[in-house]
Amino acid sequence: MTTVAAPTVVHTRAPGKINVFLAVGDLQDDGYHELATAYQAVSLYEDVRARHADDFTVRVTAAPGIDVDSVPTDDRNLALRAARLLAASTGHRGGVDLTIEKTVPVAGGMGGGSADAAAALLACDTLWGTNVGRDELLRLCAELGADVPFAFTGGTAIGTGRGDELSAALAKGQFQWVLALPDVGLSTPAVYRELDEHRRRHAGEIRSVRQPVVEAGVLQALRAGDAAFLAECLHNDLQAPALHLQPALAEVLELGEGAGALAGIVSGSGPTVAFLAADLDAALELQIALSAARLQVVRATGPVHGARVVAD
């Protein structure tokens, strides 16, 4: 009889995301907002390696151009919190040493920290042999943050509630994105506060949004794999407050759309700007044009799979 040795290192990977549509409801009494969003997972990934340890520790490295100085390595780190949460929920007595390699911009509106958490949950579950199952892992994801369940599932999905109540959305083919990466990040709470202030300042002009919904055209464009149609439907309620906090983003949007993008959108709470291209050739041309303008840019495709174990 052959026994399979327990792994000494587990390598997992989870994707960043673009909100191709994001509608934000009014501020609620509990301090949160109802959301209606269409997520697409894209081919910028966070890699997590987990090793057995007596305690819980995390180290963070990054691809060139990604600044990780602001990423905490104490219990504020979402991946470390994910590991502790799994241990507490299963009674696991050991710890873990996590190494994160980031390619998703930090504080860029693409869910890099959420991808870290999703990848860490899967890595620890595999390393420890806790085998809690997909449903339980998704429940733990939801405890960690609104974007974490989608980082775990990937693909294309509609998110409601706080963004963590997911339903799969059909998406045909691949969409080509060119992402202008930020020099400095934006605080998600600060962007939401600016949205609330903007709505208060213009209360007589802006209709109250109690129950946001994803527009039907977005779903039709995704289902058809029609990039031009999707470009017409891109929308983000957080774009205006992000532009107010970082006015230079308006120039980036104008530059990309002038260089051939079908459309541009601030991703999530920003400040990453995602440009949708008609096809691969158009994406390559756009990447060259934006690079020549001294912007840091990367190409990505979507949709891609969610968190998974990677063979080293």
C-alpha cells in the first residue's frame, strides 16, 4: 500500500478583478452600501505559498513596478487573517508561513488583497489537510471581505448585497484589457466617503438609489462576447469620486480613449484604469501607445479561473 506524503509547500494562485459595472446604493444605517456589480476575473494573479510553521507569519514580494511598502505583514494582512480564520474554524493547532508574490496593484481597485485571502484559504486547507469543502471555504471568504468570494470563484459573476452574494454570469470568448497602473493607491473607504459627500451636496439633483441593479445590456454584452457592446455599458458609480480625489485620472482616461480604446473605466474604487480593446492587435497597439506616454501598463485577458492549486 502506497501512502501519499503530506505536502511541505502548497502554491496557490488567485486573480485580480475588474468591475465592468458597479452601481452603489445609498449609505445605510450600518455604514455599508448595497452594491450591484458585474465582476470579471483577469489574468493578473496573486501567488501564495504556504509552509508548515508553529506560528502565523507572512512575507510579501512583488513583480517589478508594484510597491508593497504599504502592505501590512501583521494581523491586518488579509491573507494572514484568512489562515487564522481557517485554523479557528477547524481546530487546527499549527501555524503557517505565507509568502505572497503580488502582481495586482496595491490599493488599485482590482482586489489584490482579496485574491491573497482566497489563495491563502485554499493553500492552508490543502497544506493542513482540513478539507472543509468548497461551500465552507466560500462562507469563510465572505467573512473576510466582499470581494474575497469572487476571487475564489473567478470567471464572470454578478455580485449583490455587499458584492459577496454571487451568481454566475455567462461570458463568451475573451475580453482584452489594457490596465494603466497607479503610482499611488486610493483608500476604498475614502472613495466611498467622497461618494456619500457628493450625493449629500447634490441631494436635490441625484435620485436616491435604494436597490441598485446591473443593467441588462451588460449581461447581454458578456453573453455575446461583444467587446464593442460591453464598452457602451461600462459604468462605475465610484469613478466620479475617484476622479475628484485624483484628478489626473481624467487625463489617463482621455489618453487611452484617444489612443484607440473602445472605452476606459476606473476599476472598483480605483485608481487603476482599465481600457477595453476591440481585439488582441488593438490591445497591443494601445499598450505601446500608453507606454510611450510614460504610463505603467500591462495587458490582461478575462475571464479567467478563480483560486486554484498550482504545481511548482
